[in-house]
Amino acid sequence: MTFKDFLNKGLDMIQSGAKAVGDAAKEKRAAMQEFDLLKTRSDRIGPLNPYVIRNEDPQDGKEQAILGSCITLNVETAKVINKALPIDETVIDVRTCKEAQTEIFYALVATDKRLWILNKNEYMIMEYDAIKGCEIINKGVMTQSVKFDDKAFVIDGNETDVKRFFDVLKNPDYRHNVISHKVAYLVGVIPVKQVLNMHMKGVTIGTNGAIVLHNGTDNKVVTIDDIMTIQVLVNDTVAVARGRGESSSFMSSPMEARKMAVKVILSMGEYVIETMPQNALNTSYKREDGTYIANYDNYSGEETIFGGTAISRKNGDHIKVKIKIEKESGNINIIAKLGNNETTLINDTGEYEDNIYVEGVSYYLTIKLDDFKGNIDIISE
């Protein structure tokens, strides 16, 4: 190939690239125009009903499951969802969004039975068969402008997350598979009362006298007639015991509780629910909007505690962060994720305070722990 041929080929590649960029820009402008037109023609969703609490005794385990289903959910919204849903409905996916025309915040909550559209003030219910259609009109990095039943919404999440949520709504086979996985812990029992900790360990009381014992890896269905004795174990030693028709008997009082469990002695065999394993017994946390307080004992894991893409921030274009760490052992890394950039804020004992500018980008605060023992105190506002 002569130099002239090589030069011409290079020019052709540049022109082809420029054309592709130009075509993509045209498609983006067309998508934006299409969504703007949809937004101007779109009516409000509805009719909506005043918010109602249907679950007076929501469980920590369900709240944690709701929080884990959507990274842009905060604790307050998870509580709103948890209290609004009947106890016999299981959340399978959640997306946060704003109605494009009014900019009112809603959570789109897909359960094993229907779709809920709600916030702390109002709600509506849609049966899956009644949903006319949903599609992404204008793609973004962390928000998607969508057409939902001829209404315009801006949904938080990347394209893959939103498409997967739409698959739950539109694809019965896919939805059935997701539901089967999410409700497997109930073993076919319809709950009327539950006691579940944040690790989804505990008891479900169902219809027709069925009782499901949950230990996190196994779920056993029994009846009240199968249960002979219930024991509370502290450090593998019986502390309290109660048999059928008996009053509780106090057995022992250990000086230090390293782990706790409930043992259910059945007419055939026994079942142990490890309510507080050794590595989590001293792990407690309070997670509310803007506040995270935790004590860890040799814990490893990662959690995104604050953040989002469509948050109404009282400080406008910046977030004030205060962090205090008291480390006894292990490793810790607290990371601020701004758009596609990650910055380590603090990774050892000490204090950190700063204003993080977040205008026009998504923002998340993530904790990474490796065999960490110590205290964490974070305020984000």
C-alpha cells in the first residue's frame, strides 16, 4: 500500500467515524424531541388513592429485601413500600422514578401479584395484564426517559436495569421465573403473620395452621402439633425453654453472648434458626435518611448506603459528608461514586468532612469492609 493509499484510507475512516457520530447525535436529538412531545401530551397517572397502611407490623427482613432490590431507594421509601403492601404480596423488583410532566416522585413496585405506583401520599394499582406497554424513548447513563402506558416517566437506573424491570412487567414467563425465586422461602404457604429479622431468618405463620421455619438456607413447613419444645440458645447453651402447655423456664444466664439461636424441637427431629451468628451479634446499625451508625465485629462485605440519581437535595448542588471511623482491626474503604468516577474518602481510623459537588451527576456512598471490627458513623446531608 502506497503512502497515498494509506492516507486516503485514513481519511475514509475519519469521515466514517464523523458520520457515525453525526448519525448518533441526530438519533439522540430525535429521541429527545419525541420524549418532549410525549411529555406535553401526557396526562397525569391515575386515578390515585390516598396512601393507606395495610401492614401494621412490617418486618425488618422484608424492608431489607426491598432496599436491596433498588440502589436508588432510601430507607424512608422502603418503609413506605413495606407498610403499604399486604403481607401476602412479595416484592420482586422496584424502580424509583419521576412523572416527567409534574416531576412528582413515585416508586414502581412489582410484586408477585401486580404493579404498585406509590409514594408517601398516594398510590394506584395496575394488574399486569392491564399494562398497555412500556419502552425506553431516550436513553441515558443513569436515568431513562420512558413511555409507560402513554405516560412520560424518567426512571432511575441504567438501560439494562430498566429493561429488566420492563421484562417483569411485560413478559409473563420471565415474571413467573422471578416470582418463583422470590417466594421460594414461603414454600407455598400464604403468610398471615411473620417474624423475620434483617437476614430473613424467623417464622412465617400461614393459612390453615401452616408454620414455616426459616434459617436462611432452608425453609421447613410444620404445624403447631409438630412442635414439642422451643429453646433459646445462647453460646449453644439453653437459656430459656418452653414446652407445649408449659410456662417458660429460665435455664442459664451467660456472662457474654457470642451467638444466639432458637431451637425448635419437633415430634420428629429438630430445627435451629441461627438468629444472630457470631460475626453479626455485635453488628448493629441505624440507617435513616442522611444517617448511618454501625458497629461491626469481623465483618466482610460491601454496601451502598446513600445516593441516587434523582434526589431532592436541601443543599442544592452539593452534599455535606461527615465520617468518623474507629477501627480495631481489618480493612475499611469508604468510597464516593460521582458519575463514572470513584474517590476514596477515608480508609482508616479518623474523621473526614467535606462538601461534595454533585450537580448533574449520580452520587453514591459505598462502604467496603474486609474482616472489619470497629465503629462507623456517617452523616450525609
